[in-house]
Amino acid sequence: MKLANELPPESQAPDCIRVSVRFPNGERFERRFDVTNSLELLFNATLAHENCPPNLTLLSSYPRKQLNCAPEWYREFGIVQDPTNIPTFHDCGFEKSVVVLVQDNDA
């Protein structure tokens, strides 16, 4: 998949954030991100995964809230809120590790 080839390498920084992504089918994957990375990178890494549904929303597990991180090109699904204001991991207050849930919007 083209999107997977465009992803930068995982962060090796000592203060990186470990994200565990859970898909609707129960599968998981983990990836490390730099605290200054935009959540758009998380969205792209998730969408590039083979278990990801094409129409998705990402949610933090605790506190449970929607992560507004879909890029402008994803607007075809009509769920992009403000692609010009996608926060970083630091902006969201994520530290060390976080669990992200993938919601299948077509289920």
C-alpha cells in the first residue's frame, strides 16, 4: 500500500510515546511516535494496517474521546472536522503510552 511506504521510521527517542492500536476485529499493533508528531501520522499508520476498516474514527481509550486527526484527503467520508488544526501527541497530553481504539463507521 502506498500509504505504508510513505510512513517515516518509528521514533527511537527516549521520550517517545508507545501507541497500542486495537482494531474492531480484536487485532492490535504497536508503534512508537515522537511527542511532537501530529496525530495525522497515527491516522496514516493505522489506515495503512491490513486490519483497518476504510471508514474509521480513532478514539482514545481513557478518557474515551474522539481523536480529530483525519487529514484533508480523507474528507470523502465526510467526517473530517478541522484538518488544519490536527494536534500533536503532546497537545493531547499523551505521555509514555496510550491505547487507541479503531471504530468502524460502517459497522
